[in-house]
Amino acid sequence: MIIIGAKGEINVEDVLKRLKKLNCKFAQIVNADYVCGKEHLIVAYEFAKRAFKNGRNICKNIEMEFLIYASAKKQIKDALAIIGAKEKGNYAFIFDGIKKRDGIKFVKDLGLKIDDKVIEPTIEKLKKFVEDKELKTIDKSFYYDLIFEKMAMMDAIK
């Protein structure tokens, strides 16, 4: 799996069409302002794959199922509002089944500046998923695990 952070301005519909044309297992773009590290996206992808494998998916395609988990929202419209890519901003590209250099070329060909800092976890991003009272219940070293807990809870209530 390859995850690439980038920033700039895109035509979202055009990028989504280009992603579908890639010859790989999985390709998606998300709003990196809601990404708390590479592990956040890796875990969301694993949950989405498992949902399809076990017949518990709620979306017709794995790319949308991934967005449901990555956003920790049950509704597609809510997931898109939160973690769906916007016309201008920070992006995270997720690829499975292509070489890293091909993923980098894809992102650069869109005219974006590669910047993995945009996907680094921050407390501000985390607070988009959890409340202060939740943070007070655990040690700081486990803060980002709360996102995984949110994804697991979504799996449990499907």
C-alpha cells in the first residue's frame, strides 16, 4: 500500500475518473485535513476489505466503503462531507497494487506538490473525531488509537 500526501488545487471529478482508470487493486483520494497518519488510512482500508470479504459492506464499491471507515461516519453523504477531497487543499492518495514511483508520478501529473506532512497526525485533526472528554479518559500515548476504536465501533454496529 502506498500513501502520498499532497497539496494544491484539483478538479475532484476529473481526479476520481483518473483514479478509476488506474490498473491497480485500489486507488482513492481523501481530504488530508482529516487524516491522522498513514496508519489511519491503512486501518480504514483493512476494515473496508474485511467488510467486503465477510459480506458486511454497506457500499457497492470498496472505495466508498473505505471512506465510511476513514471518516468514522455511517452515512455516505456524511463521510464525503468530512473526508471527501475538496477542490483546493491537502490530499492523501491511497494506492494498492502499483509501484510507489507510479503513484508519485500520478500525483505530480495532477500538478500537485507532494507533501507527506499534510497526513501527519495532530491533536487538532484528532479532535474532529473525538471529544475532549474522551481524550481525558486515556493516556496521551493512546490518543490516536481512538480513531481505530471509532472504526471498530462502526463495524460492530453495522
